[in-house]
Amino acid sequence: MKIPLVDLKAQYAGIKSEIDRAIQRVLEETDFIGGSAVREFETAFASYCGTRTAVGLANGTDALQLTLLACGIGNGDEVITAVNTFIATSEAISATGARPVFVDNDPHTYTIDVQKIEEKITPRTKAIIPVHLYGQPAAMDVINEIAERHGLVVIEDAAQAHGARYKIKTVGNLGRLACFSFYPGKNLGAYGDAGAIATNDEELANKVRMLANHGRLKKYEHEMEGYNSRLDTIQAAVLLVKLRHLKEWTEKRQQIASRYTQLLSSAKEIVTPSKNPDATHVFHLYVVRVQQREQVRQTLKEAGIATGIHYPIPLHQQPAYRYLGLPTGSYPVAERYAGELLSLPMYPELTEEQIEFVCATLLKACQSNTAARHH
């Protein structure tokens, strides 16, 4: 049995006729840049997030960078974010001329440890970017309280959490503005690079829209120098089709996650995901923690099961951030977990048979490792 980490072929097979029709329409209308599908998608996505507006962009990294620029963040400023995330989050901060300031992850939920944010705030701090990691929102009430006390902007990195909720609000509504990636493997993925922001702040949305389109809202009238980060019409058409299926896919992910947890939670060698009772997890990834991870991965690979590691090197230990001078030991939770985290196959088309096979193989691998250690 071959089980990939993500199966985009299975997803396409299920919606092929809808996708093909949507792409064909763009080809026939030849409105490849700023076409009607872009506006339709922005309206539908804002409605999905429960926000006043959304702006489609070329990718999720640009969404973060342009948002920071629209918020007036630049040289000499500091922005607080999680140390356990993909480099896009911190890269976007550096690209504005600001400095990323890292915070360790919560030992249970893996999102930013809200108890450790305040100690990182200095007079140069301008914003906090919590990452809704693996599909679970960060503890936003505490983050927003801290931000309000210190006059900071809160920007959600929601690249892994389309449709997740914190208390009664959907992601996109939990800060001043939220940034999304539609990288193909995401819960809502395009067929190439794509991204968006969602916000209730129309003025800020307009600034992002201008920055993304050479500093203009009208042709040849440039209010400022900008960038080229427009959402491609073909990608918007694909996303519009997929958005209609997202609720159903999310429910399937949640059911698969529950089944995984049910089958694995009796094993003391495996730590299954912890859910924040205030949040709705959409399981972009199903991440467990195991000892002797590389041996476990190898056993699963030999059985035909693909796994992932999100993320093997915390940001402060990346060669790119040597200049920050953060020694090993600075972020003990992230450092310890970096050697234990293991992402299991997760996509709505997984069958019961596949889930059981993954769990049986993982249990066997972990138990044989434990037995070997005790000899």
C-alpha cells in the first residue's frame, strides 16, 4: 500500500469536471490578469472568513510582507513571531527592513507561547504575528490583550488554518488583518502559488491592493511605488471551485484526525495533538511526537507510508539567522520538539483502511524501538 503525505491527484479526480470548466472559462475570456474570477473569489473568500474584504495576492509570503508595509512597519522596527514556523513568516518581516523577534512554542499546542511574548517587547516592537500552526489558532485573546496594552498591531499568519475558529470567530477576524497562502498542498490550495489577505479594515486592504499592483488603483496613476503581486485569474478560478468544497473537506480532516487519535492515544510512545478547547482545529497537518524519529520514519517509508517534518530546524538555528546571535538553548521547547515532530498522511480522501494501516505500522515501529532500547 502506497500512502502519500498529501494526495492532490485524488482531490483533482473528485472535482475534475468543475475545475476543467472553470479553467476553460478563463481561457475563453482571456482575462488572465485581474479577471472576473479574481473579484468573484475575493468576495467569496471574504464571506467565508466573515470579513468585510479580501485581497487576492501572488502568494502567502507577499501577503505578510505587503501587510507589514501597509501597517507602516520598516527599518529599525521589531516584529514578534513564533520560532517554530516556516521561514516565510520571518522572511517577510526582514524584507521590510524590520527585525524578527522569536518566541518559543507552547509545549502542548505548538503555537506561540503567549506567556513568553511580553518579555520580548521593547520600544521598537510594532507588531505580533501569531502563526495558526498545523491548522490550530493561537491563543488570540491573550495575544490581543497584550497587543492592546502595548499599542501593537496583530497580524494573523493563517497560511495553515483556512476556516479554523477561535471561540465564535473565524480565522481572518482575530487580528487587524490575516494572511493566507494557497500553496497547492494547503487545505484550500491553488494549482500554483497564490495568497490573500482578509480584513475588516477597508483602508488597510486598499493599501495592500495598491502595493500589490505597482502602487495604483487606477491604470497609470501610481500613488506610491509598489510591487507586482497580483492573484492570477486561473488560480482564482481554481480556488473558487475548491472553496465550495472546503467545509466538507475540513469535516473529513477532523474525522480522520479523531480516528488517528483514537487509534494512537493508548501508546505511551506517541504524543498525539493537543487541542486548545477555545479553538477549532482544521488539521492542515496531523503531527505526533515520537522518540527515535528517523528510525520510525524509515520503518514507515519501507511500508510505503510517506511522512513529513514540520519543521526540523527552528528558525533561530537556521543559517539565515546567524546574524541574530541566538545560541542553542534559547528556545528549549522548539529545540527539543524539532527532533520529535512527525507529520502523518493527512488529506480528505484517506480511507479507513489507509488510516488503520498507518496507525498499525506506526505503533509497531514505536513499540519495537522501545523494546530495543530496553535490551
